[in-house]
Amino acid sequence: MKLLITGGAGFMGSNFIHHILEKYPDYSVINLDKLTYSGNLDNLKDLEGNSRYRFVEGDICDATLINSLTVDVDVIVNYAAETHVDRSILAPLDFVRTDVMGTQTLLEAVRKNKVKKMVQISTDEVFGSIEDGKFTEESPFEPNSPYAASKAGGDLLCRAYHVTYDVPVIVTHSCNFFGPYHYPEKFIPLAITNLLTGKKVPVYGDGNQVREWIYTKDHCSAVDATLHKGKIGEVYNISTEDERKNIDVIQLLLQILGKDESSIEYVTDRPGHDRRYAIDSSKLRNDLGWDPEYKFEDALVKTVTWFQNNESWWKKIIETTDYQAYFKKQYPTL
Ligand code: DAU
């Protein structure tokens, strides 16, 4: 199988490329990535010289490029996206461009070049916040951030292209993921790298917001299941159904790193902050036989260990990107 994996230099995309090349010796991968601030070829250094792997720098909104790359691929897995909620609050247009228009460009190429399948990687955030119970694949979209709204737009285009043009697409909605190569602006890697450098962890609002967390390897196996066994035109929720309050995640990290509560700083809440995400993943488990392998506590220890052993990877990011400047702009007092 020949796959075009978009956004493959990012956190999840690069983990998925490793997963595919390790698990399927006869598959080959083209990695298309625009190398925005979060795209990082250091994530794929070990693949340099691998004859089954090719990197192309480019944008999923570039129809000519996408058209030429999809002439003879079997499958597209679309990881390319602007993904950070806080950035979407500061600069929503980038999100609309990549997450909506970029997705449409890919769908158009699938249609034109008769690509056999496209898997759209999306988020539980399209459903919005839920006080009790869980969202299913049938729940209505009620996005609350520009990021979530842009992903919802891309997902709706997938649906429309399937219904109107019979384009073979599957959409996945995942809970929060974490693990190696996670860009250190997101909650868990930001907390780890702050604690490792003697800084405080900023906790938004009261810290009682609830998220479900999935280790990157489990997310890869879930996408693998949808790619190989998923039904065209279907939507699958991916989650561990293991809910954690943000503050409890930080308490665990403090424990793992031998720190105390003086390393926590409660800061102004994120505007429009979703209180709780919870999705039902029984369709994926029952229909495709998927189950997560990793327990949250064990995976968190593994992740901390990876950051401890790969200091040069994240120090380079912290020193050379706008991430610190961005953070200071949002929280000038920190
Ligand atoms: O739910 C899946 C989504 O999870 C993905 O689709 C998004 O791409 C991803 O960014 C993530 O969204 P969240 O907003 O939940 O993730 P984030 O890591 O930004 O924040 C997790 C929680 O931690 C959230 O309640 C906000 C809070 N938080 C975050 C940061 C960065 C803090 O309290 N302090 C922080 O410094």
C-alpha cells in the first residue's frame, strides 16, 4: 500500500508514520508537511535514507501539488491541521484555511484521482462540552473554539463529499493524546518541560476541566484499525474513556518528578474553555475490535522519561520558535 500522510512532521503524524513503516514492511509513505512552527523533521531523523519513505515540503491547500502527489497513492491519512486551541483564539484565519480549505483540497484530489480511501483525523472538540454522559458519533456538532469550528467544517465537507460524490472517506474524532514528540505548547508536554526547567505549570481557571487522554501508540493503533477495517462513509470516535481532571494530571506529574504544589500557578482561564469532553468509543471497539493497551499512569511515566531522555529535542524548540513569545503574550504576568 502506498500512503500519503499529510502533516507527518507533527506529533501525531510522525508517530503514525513510524507505526506504519514498522508494522507493514511492504507499505511506503509520502509525508507531505508544510513545516509550520510545529512541524519538525527531527521527529523522523531515523527514517533518512529509508527507501519506503519520502518527504515533500508543501501545503495541503496547494491543489496542483496535491493533485500530482495523489495520482498513484492508495490512501490519504490527513493529519495536517492547525490544532492548538489557544492559537486559534489569537489567529482563527490560519485554522479556517488549513482545517477547512485544506481538507476540501484533499477531498477534491481523492475524487479526481480515485484514491481508494481517505482517513480524516479529527477531534472530540467538534461536539463541544458535555456536563454528563458521552457524545456518540451521532451527536450534533457544537464547537466552541475557532479550532473546533474549523475541524467541524472539514469534517462536514468529508460527509458532503461522501454523500454527493461518493468519495471514500472515514472520519475519526479523538480525545486528547500525548506521548513522545508532543509539541510543548500543549498541556502535558508544557507541564513536563516547565517542571524539568524549574518553572511553574500554568493551570487555567480552577483546573477542574475534564479530558480523556490516549497514549500516542494507542491512537496509532486506532487509526490503523479504521484504515484497514473501517467502513467507508463512517465516523469513529477514538477514546480511552478514562477521564481525568487537569489538576489531577498535574498532581501525577508532580509526583513522578518529585515536585510539590508550589510548582502550580493558577492563571486566567482560556476564553470559551470547554469544561468536559467525553466520547463513547464503543463503535470502534465493537465493530473494529480495537482496544487501548496503555494505562494512563504508565504511559505518563513513559512520556516523562522520553522528555528526560530527549532534552535536546524540546530545548531546541523552546529556544528557536515563537512558543515562549506566544505564551508570554497570552499570560504576560507569568
Ligand atoms: O480533545 C482533543 C483535542 O485536545 C485536540 O483535538 C487538540 O488539538 C488538542 O490541542 C487538545 O485540546 P485541549 O484544549 O483539550 O488541549 P490542551 O493541551 O491545550 O489543554 C488541555 C487542558 O489543559 C485544557 O482544559 C486546557 C488546560 N491547560 C492547557 C494549557 C496549554 C492548562 O490548564 N494550562 C495550559 O498551559
